[in-house]
Amino acid sequence: MQKLQAADFTDEEKIKFSKSKSVSYSREGKVMQLTNTTDYAIRIVCYLASENRMVTTAELSRELKVPASYIPKITKQLKEKRIIKATEGANGGYMLEKQPEEISLMNVIACTETTMAISRCLEKDGYCSRDYTDCCKVHKVLLDLQNTYNDRLENVKISDIIRPGKDEYFGRFYIILKVNLAENSYECIYSHNRGIYDDVKNAGTYDDFLKVYCEKYVCEKDCEKLQEFLKSDSLTEHLKKGCSEEDIVYQRRSEKNSETYVWMEVKRFVDENEKTAVITFHNAKVIPNTIVNMERELRQKAQDETKQYWKMVSLLAAVLNHNNIIETEHQDDICFYTKQVYLQLQKNYPEYGITEEEIENVSHLSPIHDIGKIRVPIEILNKNGKLTADEMGIVKQHPLTGAEMTLRFPRGATTEKLNKYSYEICRYHHERYDGSGYPDGLKGDEIPLCAQVVGLVDAYDALVSVRPYKRQLKHEEAIRMIANGECGVFSKKLLQCFIAAAMQKEWIKKADS
């Protein structure tokens, strides 16, 4: 690779570069380094989080080895971002304004660093000495690295940093599991101890976990009792509205002395309808706030995993767009149409039992119904004119291809339902109510509701969109064709809700835009 020399740059470019305010570049070639101010800020926030009380400047200086005169400058920046709060006076000091679980490393770093860009071209002004950022391949790589870096800093919370380690104090031994009762599989949501977490996570089946856990951590005389409780189906007789919660106590081997034991409590919450259970193992004398934190962590993990799933769906939709299979604006259209039809179904037919969660999940997932078309040659997809029988046969394989791809989506207790919707949408969105669809020729309610809805709005979207092989139809004409069965047969209930949704002002405005 040819090295750039000073002579390669114009005088104007040299001036611009010399005046640029970015992260510091060292002679050793380090790209970026956080300042001492940022290091102090992180340490201050972590200390306040661990103490959970008013802390003075003198204490911060003494415990963290930070000059006392420097602390007000740092805390002022943290206060402006509402990460901490300050009280003046003899009894004054600093406390966190937010919970540690709500503060990310990125939140703290952003208070003290003027930029987090690993390259000048990634800053807001997008400065490039060669003025070709838009086509620079290196820029695209750096941008991807920057996004990964930012996401990581955003996902690390202060609570993760200050979380106690091995037996740091009595009330912090706990494990949270989410169990699929139908498949005998489980997911370790959280453990306060990394070693225990790894043991549990890598155990295999739920039965394997119980065996490993009991052998390593449970008093011998309590092993059988604990396993029977956790495997028992007798909870069904205690169910209330499809749910049950029961607990028992047992003795855990002390990690410091195998001959001594600590009293533990295990709780089992069962959702019979969903065939899932949430299991918590914790000290019998666990402080109430710990339970609250456990529940918060469980919810946050599920939210984070769902957010990552939506990012994956968006990426797949972007790939489809890149291949000219769908247009970007139609991704949003499909989501909107799906949600509006679902809302009508929820309103008019309560017997379907449609939840807000189902509406959100299916509408988010609807754009990936055609991901199987990735394997269909572009020349067939964009062909002007009627397809041959062989070409149509290739196109009709895309539901099977898409369904196969969803089987490789991330697995876990949180994503289980999302994966089910993804599979059903991809495989069955071309099935029709009278059995005339493909690939399986399903009839009536054999077709999952999510696939019925997405199949209908997909047919509508195809009619009102520009395609190489057809003209774009008006909103009213598309509705008429669907109502007359020219796009296949749909259930009367679904058609009724579709027409009601399509008559709304928001829908008509989107269709006409």
C-alpha cells in the first residue's frame, strides 16, 4: 500500500485537517483514547450506584483518588445530563438521579467526550480529506465498526459493572430461568455469579440443568425434593386463570465451605396457556429490592432481544430492497396495513383472542414475507410479461425457502413466539381460504391468522404498487378486485375487516402518496 505524503494534500486540506476537533491521535498509532475526565466520570457514577446514598466531594476524592478540585467540574457535566443530582450545604453531596439499570456507559461517556467517532469522517460534519465519503469502501467499514462500538457501550449498564461477584454478600445469590415446558428446553436469563451462569447456560436440556445444579449446589438430602418440585405437573390443579405460583425452601452448599449450608427459596411461576415457566432461585432472606431488580432485568433482557430481532428483520428487508424485490417505502406500508387490519379483527372478533403483543409482533414481521425471493433470479422477478410455467414454478418455491431461512433465526425463550410468526408468515402467506393457494394447499382456518392477514395486505400492496409486469392500480380498484375474489379467496371476516380498515383516512392517504 502506498503511503500518503504531505505533498499529496492541498494547502486547504492541510489547514482543514490541522483545525479538526476529533479524538486524540497518538504517536503510537492509537485511534482513540478516552480522557482521564471520562475515566473519573465512570468511576464516580459507579461509586454512587454502589453506595446508593448521598456522597460528599471529600469521600469521592478519598475513595477514588480523584483531585477534590476536579470533582465539581465532572459532576457538573453529569448533573446537566440528569445522571446525578447534587445537594448543597453541610449535609450535601451527590446521588444518582436514575437507577443504575437505566444508565449506560454511553450515557456517561457522552457527558465528557466531545466525540466518540473512531474517524473524523464519522463525525457530524462528515469531513473527508479526499471528499469521497459517499463512495469510500473504508468509510463503510468504519461506519459498521462505529455502530457496533456504540451499540456495545449503550448495552453495558452501570448495574452490570457494579453487580456483586462470587458470594459478595448473603442476599445476592440468585438465578432466573425461562422454561419451555412443551419442549423441555430452557434459557438462563440471569445469574449474579458468572461461573454459575456458565454452568447453567451450557447444561443442555432442562433435565440436564437440574442434574448439574443439584450436584454442584444443593444439599444431598434436598436434591430429590427440589427436582420433584421443579418437574412436577401437579401445579395444574392450583391454576388460577391459567397461571400458578408456588415455592419451596431447600439448602444450598456454601461455596466457601462445602460442609455448611445456606437456606434458599425456589419459586416457580407457570403459564399453562403459553406452556412456559419462570423459575427463580434465591436466598430465603433475599432483600425485597433484589426481587424487583430480578424482574426488571428479566423484562429488560426480553426487550433487548426483541429489539435485536427487529433490527434483523429490518436488515433482511433492506437486502430485499437492494435486490429490487421490494421498495423501501413499501416495507412501512406493509407494516401499517397489517396493523390496521389486525386492529379491526381485534375490535370486531374478540373470539380470536388477539393481544396487543400479537399485533405488534406480526406487523413488525410482515415485511419479511418474501425473503425467500432472495434465491429467485432477478431476471425472473423483474420480467416484463407473463412468466413461463417453469419460471412460475421457481417463484412458487419462495415461501418454502423463506420458511427454511427462519429456522436459522436466533433461538431462545424470548424469540420463540417471534420465530413461530416468522415461519408462518413466510410459508403460508400465499395460501388461500378455499385451498387454491400454495405451497401446501391449506384450507380455511388451517392457515394461521398472521399468514392470512399478511397474505391479504400483500395482495393489496402488489396491486397499488408499480411492478415491471403490471400497471399500478388505484386504491378503489384494488379493493374491488380483492372483494370480487380476483386475488384469491379470503375469509369473509377478514375481508370485512380489511375493507373497514382500507376505508380509513390514514389508509387512503398512504395509498395515494
